[in-house]
Amino acid sequence: MTTPSQPGRSCPLHYRYATSSLNRAPEIHADTLYVIGGLYGNRPALRALETMVAGEQATLVFNGDFNWFNSDAAAFSDINNTVLRHHALRGNVETELAGDDNAAGCGCGYPESVNEAEVARSNAILARLRDTARAAPALRSRLGTLPITLTAETGGLRVAIVHGDCESLAGWSYDESALRDAAGIGRLAAHCEAAGVRVIASSHTCLPVAVRFSAGGRDCALFNNGAAGMPNFAGTGFGVITRIATTPSPLPALYGTVIDGVHIDALPLHYDREVWQQEFDAQWPEGSDAALSYAARIRNGPRYGLNRAMGQGIRIHPQLLRQLQSGQTK
């Protein structure tokens, strides 16, 4: 029997905030906005992202957990120095790296559905990564000063950028399983109304989901990108990021929607899987905590299908549909 006060499952008070606190003047104004959650220390994915967006005048926002597998000092420095050149907010990982209190463990706020072994391993991963962070005090200090939410405006639509949900840094109400019924969508709509936003961009749950819905008589959308630095679908090897822009994506998308002329899409982030596998194995060899929890997903993707990520009002990208019909996807 688990309790919500256990390390790895607890949600500290300082993780929580009023949804209405997001109803403020936007910190970011951008015609093209990329939201990148769950990079998890994947350097090849970060390099691929920089190449991917180079042709656009885009604003990048890393919405937390850009650290995780980067336990090597050089990888830790590379990830953080690169990310911190852009807009960033801290996820539970960065929050716990910046502090020394072990009460929250990894700070993931894991629900009951996650087994005890997984929680214990995540706590151990965080402890090892914190040791790495202690050797880089300047970076560690910067992580602690990052905001836990940001707001943006794109094409007249206000956007809330959060790590977990609009109530907590480690909230799970934007997990696919929480959005299957009217109650979950109702809570999401209430968040949009209280925050005064039309779009919510999140991550944290490690698996993507998008949904379009009505709030206060206006069309709104949630895009949880899952993980930029790990496969998100069975049998695939790419991460997922969110693009919000006044123009259609020049790059192939997975699925998306258009609200008042603003295009909101989930895009695949293709990175060098062989290089990433080598880096991961060097830092987390067979039998290590991260290998036990994540090696199978990194190789083969999770047991999760594209259909589960596409909620109501979300349409598959026509090009991807043609590829699926012809069996050309990987």
C-alpha cells in the first residue's frame, strides 16, 4: 500500500500554485513557438532539435526535465549550458537537483499505477544526478532560479506553459488516462478559464496526449508532448515536441489542430539513436537503475499507440496518414 507522502509520490506544497496565477501578461510573444518537454539529458536529441528549427525564426521553451540521464559531468554541462540559452522552466527534476531535501525523492509525484520498484529507481537516479549537479554549483544555482510556469502569446492566443498541470509542477491531470471522461475534460476546461488561456502546453507524464475542447464557449487545446528525448510510441525511435505557430509547419507533423488561425502540432524529433544508445549505455550500464527502468523503452518504444495520443478534435497529419497507409513509417 502506498501513501502520497512517500518520496517519489509526494507533491510538496512549493510545487503547487493557483491556476489563476497563470492569468497574467505573457512573458513571451512569438509567431512560432516550440515547447520541448522531457529532453531527459539526450544530447543527440538536443543537437537534432537545433538543426530542425534552424530554418525558422522560432522561440524555444524547454518546459522542464531536460535533465535525467545526463549523469556524466560533461553531458550535464552540455545539456544545461545549451538549454539555458533559451527560455526554460524547471521541472521536478531541476527543482530537486537545485535542493538538498530528500523528502520528495525524484519529485515525480507518481500515481498509484506506477509500481514501487519504478519509484525507488527514479529516486536513485535523481540522487546520482544530484551528485553530478553538486560539482557544477553555478549551473545548479541557475536551475533553482528558473520559473515553474511561463505564459506566451501566439497569433492572439494565450498559451500556458507548464511542466505538470495548471495546479502543480508534478500534476498528473494531463495524463492520457485522466482525460478519458467528461470529468477530466471538465477539469481541463476549468483550468483554461481560470488561467485565461486557449492553449496549454505540458509534459511530465512521459507519454503524449492532445485534445481539443470548449471552455467558456471558446475552442481550446491541450498538447502534452510526452518526451522529447525518448520514444513515445511502440516500435518507434523518435521524441515528440509541440509547435504552436501562426503558419503551418514546414516539417512533417504527427497530429494537430488549428484554432483561430493558429496551428498547434505534435512533431517527431528524430535523433541519432545509435549515438544516444552509446551515451546512455556508458552512463547507465546494464543492471543500473536507469537501464532497468528505461532501456527497453529507449530501444523499442513504450506500449503506447499513436491513437491513444490523439484525443477528441485532434486530426492525424495527412502526410503521416499516407505513410501509415503505405507502411512507410518507422
